[in-house]
Amino acid sequence: MNSGTNLKNKILITLLLVVVGGMFVYGSRVPSESNFSSPFVSVKTNQKLSVVIVGDIMLDRNVSRRIDKLGFENFFGGVKDLISKADIAVGNLEGPFTTFKSITLNYFSKELIFTFDPKHAPKLEELGFDILGLANNHTYNFGREGLNMTHDYIRNAGMFYYGDPFNKEELSVITAKNGISIGFVGFHEFYYTNFDKIFSEIETLRPQVDILVVNPHWGIEYKKEPTKKMQEWAYKFIDLGADAVIGTHPHIIADIEEYKGKKIYYSLGNFAFDQYFSEETMTGLVVKMDIEKDDKGISSIKYRDISIKVDNNGVNMAQ
């Protein structure tokens, strides 16, 4: 065999190795769940994520007494399946987990200063909660020490938190499951400062997530209609990139509307609270978001509004 033939054979072998090697490298980067119609075309199945978001969770005062009497599991037994079956469950924690003595357990106390027994933090996680919001007017009831304790107890229980009573730090959280990423931003109206930080946080998170939810703590107690300022804020949150705005604080279910095709829940009302003086304060709303994603991004968000009953018997599905 002459040298010309050897050279041609070497070139042919080299070209074959390049082609085969290239196909292997491409194939190794394709997700394992893909189906192939050819080595260069893949088809992904739709990804799905279920998220439930609940209103105000208060575990002091008469709620604490009822939990002690009924047991934590029985108090929340009526909504266990609803919370635990969701891929991600989120709620507004209306107070801190601390080792300080409760003030409101004194029947004669009219102080609205809450502290929650730290043993209930892992119980919330066992119930199915993944993330707790802290941007409200009670998480600082025992100052910086109490807030730091709250952070520690939530983390140690295996949950995440987001939001700050002063709209100052740790404003958001991002989590991902089933191939879908979702971000939550907390907003607290009643410290009346650092609002620009919230707007910046929304803009920063928008390109990092598939879904972005803003959870404001705002409004007037026991009033269904939003103030003009609430509506302006809600629209701005959406203009900046929020997919949904889901609020708390009024202790009743407030108005629901859409803006640019995005949902605004001005208040979900109570999830666990001892305001047994009216039907409105004993009725809460849980929002369930069923999210689907395909190769082009989020393909649909379906909302389901679920009514719950909050009374001396605990938290149960509304009849």
C-alpha cells in the first residue's frame, strides 16, 4: 500500500471519529426523559407544579390554647391533605417563633404582641408547609432577637422564609421543583419605607424565575375593597414582572381582580386565627395554582379558590 493510500485512510478514519464523537457529545446533553425521533431532535413532556398559598397564620392566644387541647394534628387535620399534597405550600406567619413567654395567653391582656411556641415550627413543616412569609406587622413583636430566633427555627425545621418587617433584607426566596422555578417577594405596607427595594427586587428576580408571586401585607382590617394605593401598588408589581399578587392582613377575604391577565387577591383572610366574632373572619381562602410548562416556557396557570373554616374546632374545609 503506497503512502497516498495510507494518507487517505487516515483522513477517512479521522472524519468518522469526529462525526461519531460529535453525536455522542450532543446526545449526552439531552435530558434523559426525552424521546427521540432522530439523534438531533428531542421532545420534552410538559412539566407541572402545584402551589398553595394561605393567609394569616397566628399560633398564640386562643389558637395556642386550642392546639394544646386538641393537638396540633387535629387542629389542622381538616386541611392536611390540601397542604401536604401540594408541591409547594406557602403561608404568612403572623408573628415570631421565640422562647419568650406569651403575653396574650393572659386572659386579661389586650396586648397584640405575639410569640409562637418553637415546637410548632417543625409541626408546620410536617403539615406540608415549605415557605413562610415574614413581611408583616407582628414578626418584630419581640425585636431583632425574636426575628433572629424565627429565622433559625424556620430553617431548623427544614423550611424557607422570605420578607422583612422593614422591607430591608431577605425580601425574597426562589425555589424550584418539577423543572419549574418560582419566586416569592414579601411586601410590608405598615413600616412605610423601603418600598423601592421591593420594586427593585421584583425586577431582579423576574429573569431568574418562571413564575413570580408578590405577597403584600397591606390594607385596612375587615375591609373588602382595596384602597387606591393598594391598587396602584398591585398594578405596579405586575408592570414590573409579577405573575400574581396575593395579599394578607385585613383578616377577611377581600376583592379579587385581574390586571393585564394577571390575578390580584387583595386578601386571603385568616388561615389560623382566633377571631371568632364574625362569619367573615372565620372564613379564609386558600389559592391553588396549577402551573404547566413546556419547551417554550410557562404554558398555563390555572387558579382554584378553596374556602376554609377557622373556629374553635380548628381549620377545616368549608362545607
